[in-house]
Amino acid sequence: MTAHTATEQDGEPDTLRPLSGIRVVDLTNVLAGPYCSYQLLLMGAEVIKVEAPGRGDLARQLGPDPDLNRTLLGASFLAQNAGKRSIEVDLKTEDGRALLDDLLGSADVLVENFRPGVMTRLGFSPESVRERHPGLVYCSISGFGQTGPMSQRPAYDQIIQGLSGMMSITGTETTAPLRVGFPICDTTGGLAAAMSISAALLQRERTGRGAYLDVSMLEASLSAMGWAVSNYLVSGTEPEPMGDQNATAAPSGTFHAADGRLNIAANRQEQFETLSTLIGRPDLVVDPRFAEREARKANRAELNGEINAALRARSAAEWEEILSAHGVPSARVLSVAEALELDQLEHRDFLTSVPFPGDDERSVRVVSSGVQFDGRSFHPPASAPTLGEHTDAFSETALSAEEGTRP
């Protein structure tokens, strides 16, 4: 599978991107905040990453390659920061805080994920910033929100996964609780922040006023858990771990073909009937154990056994093609490496290559947002920055020379 380069993708002017002209000052570290600002960048915003001198974002030291980590260009950093600009500012000094305040005078958005209270101690409380920069959209991302009895607790993704109940329903009856295999709470918090920032910018267009956004990763994660939460709130039914099975329907889960695993979601009656015919078992439709939706759920193990026996006749790829062609949702269970080579992603222009920071002979593949805007996938226009690469461009002298400020 090939990936387009940023140059090939971004030949059109940036003014075609919906957030073109928006400047984001990014004080965040590691994932939730950087993921948020990366989504804004893909939509056209300019993102200025303000980093601590000498060390920068902790993600610069995170990733599977120790050599990259030592050069402060860890894989975790490269993945979420392509196209951003980096300046080193010591916010513990008066000069550093003055520089940040000057920068906010030309900005539309401020994103931070310090522990609640830190920004206030630095002189950048939401109230004081609003007085100086009334049109600024100020977004704080934290584990539990800025208020409440848990607000001062430190929180990483795994802490939120456990506390939200997410881990309790991941795995099987014997293996749960399990951590979801990627930082889903960080990502969910970042998406909620990016969505809210976009809404606040629209409100500013209508009213001229900025806004203060208080994003809680715990609350965003519980909101994203959908039926697992609503089934309990509405019906009093507490969700249980179901492993690779879908609690809402049967047959719906992971099955075993001749050469590997296959997901099938025959959630509707007509899909079940079609599935039964295609696997050569039309008798399953009239079997009283499986004839109706609730009966199939009650006899899930027996039904899965019958389906697995029939699926052994073909490979997972063959079944995927046959079932999908007849309207039965199905697909192989792939590794991450296999998923990234799908022709579908190439067709959708999902991946792009940017130069490795400081080395045009090398490149790094990064992802887009997964959203096409008027038929176009947006990619970062440049590589991730080296630490402090753009500090000179945003010195106090350069800032004072700018014409005008944002609303």
C-alpha cells in the first residue's frame, strides 16, 4: 500500500480548509491535548506548541524506538504533532509568562492539560485570561474536570479506563477486567475537546465572545460508552463482560473460519436467515432454539457452535466476501499492520508521508482524521517539529511586529 506525501496532498491552498486562519496555542502533553490540536490542525488551524525548555512534551521520549526517544522525537510524538510549530517557553519565569500572554493576543484558541489550578498559579486563570483576551476560546482538558472532589487527582488513560467501568466490561467472565488495547479515554477526551472548540469558535462568530471549556476525560468516556451506560440508567441492567460477543444480538461476535477469526454481526432477522442459507444451514432458521431473536441470545453458545462448524469449509477472506456481498456484515479480524494495508484506506487517502524532522531523505507515515471534507482528506502540511524549532519566529519582537490581534 502506498501513502501520498503531504506535498502531493496539500497542493491546494490552505484557505480551503475550514479552520484556515485560526491560531491555536497548545500547552498540552502526551495524548489527549495533542490529539485534540492535531484534529484542529488537519482542519486548517495553525498550532503553536509551547514546550518546556530542554525537554518539551513527554511524548518526545515515548515510543518503541529508544534512539528516537533519546533525540526527543519519539514515535508517540511524531504521530500526533506533524505540522505543528514548537517554541520553548519557561512559564516559571516572568519573561516566559509575558511571552505567552503576548502570543494569546494573536490567538483564537488556548488548549492546556495541566492539573487543575496550575494555570491559575501561573497567572492564566480563565477569568483573568478572559479579561485580557475576551475573544479567546480557552479549553482545559483533565482527568476529572476542573471542579469536584476528584479534580486534583492525577489521571492517565488507564486510570480513567478503570474508574469509568470500561475495564469491567472488557474481556470475558474469567479474564475481565481488561484494559482496552489503546489509550481510548485520552482519544475520546481529545475528540470531545476538538468538537467543543469548533462549536465555541462558531459561537464566537455569532456573538464575538470567547468561551471557557472544561473537558473531563472521565465524563467524555462515560458518554462515549453508549449502551453500556444507558442500559443501566434506563433499564437497570448492569453490563457484563462478553469477550468477543455482542450482548445485544446473536449471532454477533467473533467466529472461526478455516484459517482464522471472522467477525459476523447478523443482528437482524433477515441477516440471520441469509447467513444460515449461505453457510448451508437453513435448518437453523426453524430450530426453536434459534428461530427468534431472544431465543438466539439465550442459546448463544449452541448457535455459535453450529455456525463455527459450518464456517470451517472456507477461509475467513472467502466468507468475508460471500457474506458481505449478500448484506451480512462480516470481516476478518486483522492485526494493526494488516489493517493499515487495506486497499480501502488507500482509496480514501487516509495515510500520508511527511519528511522526518530535520532529514528530508527519510519520511514518516501519519494518519488523517478519518473525515473527508467535500471529498478531500486533510493531511498535515509538514513534519513534527524539533524542540523549539520555531522559537525565534515567535519571539517577543516577532509578536509585537504582528499586525492586529484576534478578536
